[in-house]
Amino acid sequence: MNGSARLWLLHAAVVALLVALNFLLPAYHHGLMARILVLATFAMGYNLTFGYGGLLSLGHAMFFAAGLYGAGLGIQHLGLGVPAAFLAGLACGAALALLAGLLALRTTGVAFMIVTLMFSQAFHLAILYFSAFTGGDQGLVLRPQQRRIETALGTLDLTDPTTRYLTALALFAVVLFAMLAIVRSGFGRVLVAIRENEERARMLGYDTFASRLAALVTSGTICAAAGAAYGLLFGYVGANFASVQYSILPLLWVLLGGAATTLGPLFGTVFMYYLIDIASGYTSAYMLAVGVILILLVLFFRKGLLGTLRERWLRWLP
Amino acid sequence: MGFGPHLLLAVLEGLVTSAVLALTALGLSLVFGVMRVVNVAHGELFMLGAVLAWAVATAVGGSPALGFVAALVIAPLIVGAVAALAEQLVLRRVDYDPEATIVATIGLLYILQQLALTFYGADARPVPPPFNIRLALPWFGYSAYKLSIIATSTVLLLLSWLVLTHTRAGLIMRATQYDRETAQAFGIPVGRVYAAVFAIGAMLAAVAAVLIVPISQAHYLMGQDPLLLSFAVVIIGGLGSLRGTVVAALLIGISDGVISMFFSPTLAKLIATLAVAMVLVFRPQGLFGKAAR
């Protein structure tokens, strides 16, 4: 079996396992896992910028929220159907990522981090300021009848747990295989080359700005897809998804799972989400766990779960 | 009340904001300048100062003035100790790598916020001002305590400037900022300088917080605004430029006061945030800084 087939098989096996979980998980974990799959998609989008692109962004909450609000407001104010609303969310995320990228990518390092943080903060404030449309702090609740897709074959009801899980999984799987294809393509390799040594990549004739912009727009669109799906599947569009916390969470998930690994974001999200879920059963102080884990990761476990695995044993892992 | 007095009130409020902001941002700028790291937990150290001020003032009891003075001395010392400890245990061990430091200080942010929520609670609590005098202006009465904040901050900023430019300690700090390796080669204990600078930066934020608590209450989530505004000040003022920091704090504080008075505070923050991002994109050395060497 050659390397390429082995990789596709591994990823297909992960997806197959997730399909099997649909039938095996008890109701509570089934619902939790649907949420995790959407958030893991968000983390994969973040991973493209942070892991492969080497750009520490603290503003990805704005892309998630752009998808969330693009879809939510489209349904609420324009009366869009579910597929159109999803596409509207994607378009909002892509446009915002293009605009933010054109400006923010003029900077690097610490300045890039602060600029993205500021943009995201401005986006959050804008949502609060235009509360007449966005519902401000309260957010919007999408009614169940707004979350149905009428097809020739019948009605697809996104409030149904199984439909919800499988829709989330479908999005996750599409993005996972897209990520696998991207990071193994020439574009993915150029990104890693720029991350490792920007000067050299430029000397070799690559347009580093254009590559990074493409990466950020792709990443923003994936995050927006996750945001739009989150709003449509769980029916709530809220301003707290645009807050700084939602820029930091994907960073935490990716770091934990392993930056610049295709499956790392999934494992990081599952691990962290369950850790917080279990911890919050014992104490309300779950943010303490987030803080301590972030520091421990930076001190002792810089490569994360899959990053360490790859370094020690599985050199072929993408 | 006419437009003129309204504007005067807005400017006075803005000056109070600027005074507190200048101290907080100076702490951030010092750490950023000397150590080349971004302390994302700076706002939480500010919050810790405010919460400790309440704790100290409550524990001391007696007259408000006594409690306040005790808070002004004790709270910054504790915050400085916490910061020095974090520097020793975490930042030193990641070797001040800029990105690792950011992630680690985000962790510190969550830890401090959660500890404040657990031990102090979700309520906002005030500390009584040390004196309660209202100055009667022709159009409105104004709290003398607020004016004393401006005076205290001015004195502290002048003091910082004197220390930085006219003392041996200041010389050592500037030498470390200018060139870490050469400073080390000349026998400057760079490690200890870093610990001291990190602690002093946190203490400046804590002092600012203690000053503001009598007028704006201590709350476990109060750290976010000072953090973002301090970032703004440091960026607009230019790195390591004390004069730039003060000018930028005045600019941001007063415009925040004026826009908040006549429009909504959310809009004021929105405009300030975008303006700062644009300055960083198009003029990374800051409005008052020199181009990068």
C-alpha cells in the first residue's frame, strides 16, 4: 500500500468511526458530539492559518460569527431558505476574510495578532451596536420551522438529532478531506515553506503575500461554514460567539490536538470539550482548567497530541 | 446645560480616563519595550489590583482615607509579586518566545479571571473614595477626587520619567531594551531586570486600578477594556516612547470621553478599535515613534 492510499484510508476510517458513533452514542453524548463536529470544523479552519500558515491570529471569532450572522440574519430578515442562508454565511465569511487579510497581512508576528484581535473586537462591537438587526446581547433564536429544507424527496428537519448529527458530520468530512487535499497540494507545501522561512520562499519566486491571503480567505470561509452550520443546526445566533473567547478556543483546540496536523483539531476539540464538560460537573471554575492547560501546553507539550505522535513514531502523518 | 459646559464635562471625564490609561499603558509599554513580549494578562493584573484594593480597604476598615491609602500601597505590591512569580515560573521557561508568551499569558488571563470570580464573586463592589469633596463649578459640581486622580497620575508619570532617564536603574533598563546581549556582556543581570520590569509593569496597572476603583467599582471582568485601550495607546504612541504613551493616552482618553458623551460608548470603542488597527497596519512604528531600526 503506498503512502497516499494509506492516508486516505486513515481519514476515511476516522469518518466511518464517526458515522458509527451516530448509532452507538447515547442521546446526551450524541448531541454533544454534533456540536463538537461543528466546532472541530472551526478548529480545522483556524489550523490552516495558524498551523500551516504560521500566523497567530486572535481574530477568528469574527469569521465564525460572520457565518453565523450571515446565515441567521439572512433567514430572519431576508426570509432565505436554509441552503441559501448557508451560502450567504459563507459569502460573508469569505468577503470579511479577504478584507481583513488585505489589511492585516501587511503586518506579521505580534502586530498581526493585535490587528486581528482589534478587527474581531470591532466586529463584536458592531454586532452589539446594530442591535436593532442583530438582537445585540440577546442574539436571535431561529424557529424550528425556519430550519427545514424542503426537497423533492421530503423535508429535511435540522432540529432532528440524527439529521443534525449527520449534517454536522457531512460538513466535517468535506472540510477534513479538503484540508487533506490542500496540505498535500503544492499550495499547502508553499504555505509551510513560507512559515519556515519567508525570505527564502520569496527568493525562490513565490508571492508570499498572495499565498498567505489565499490561506486566510480559505481559512475564513471554512470558519464561516462552521459558524453558519452552528446557527442553522442549533438555532441560536448570539454575540458571544464573536467575543475574544471564541478566538482563543480554536487556538487552544489546535494547540492541544497538534498544530499543522489534519486530524489534530478533531482530537483537540473532543478532548477539550469533554474535559470542560466533565470538569463543569464538579466545579464551576472550568476557565481555570482552560488557563492551566494553555500554560502547561506551552511549557511542556508544544507540539500537541498528534504533533508529538508524528515526531516520535508516525513520520508520515500529514 | 449648554454645549460648552457639556463639552467641558466630557473633556474632564476624558482626562480622568487618560490619567488612568496612561499609567496602565506605561506598564504594558515598559514590558513590551524592554522584554519584547506582549502581556495579554495585563488587563487581568489591572483587575487584580482593583479587587485587592477592595479586599484591603474592607479588611482595614476605619476611615475611608486609611483604607484607600493601605490599598494603594498593598495591592500593587501583591500584584507585583504575582507578576514576578508568573515571570519566573512561565515566561522564563519559554525563553520569552513571542508567540509562546502570548499563549501563556492568555492562560494566565483565564486563571486570574476565574480565581477572581471564585473568591471575589460576580458582584461589582466599590471602594469608598478617600475624601468626598465636590467642587462647585458655575455649571455643575465636580468630584475633587477625580481631579486628584489626574494629579496623582501626572506625578507618577513624571516620577517614572525621572527614574528612566536619570537613575542607574533606568539606565540598566534602557540598556537591556536597546541590546540584550551587549547588556549581558557588560554584566547586567538581564534575567533579574526582566523579572523586575515585568513586576513594575504589573504594579503600574495595579496602581491605576486602585485609583479608578472609587469611581468605577471592582468587577472580575473589568480587565478587558483597559487591555484593549492600553494596546491602542502603546501602538499609537509608538513602542518604548514615554512621551508618545502620554500623548496617545490623552488622545484616546479625551476622544473616548467626548464621543461617549455625545454618541454611544459602544460606537466610541468601535471607532477607537478600528483606528488603532489601521495605525498598526499603515504606520507600525506608531504616530510618534521613529521608524524601526
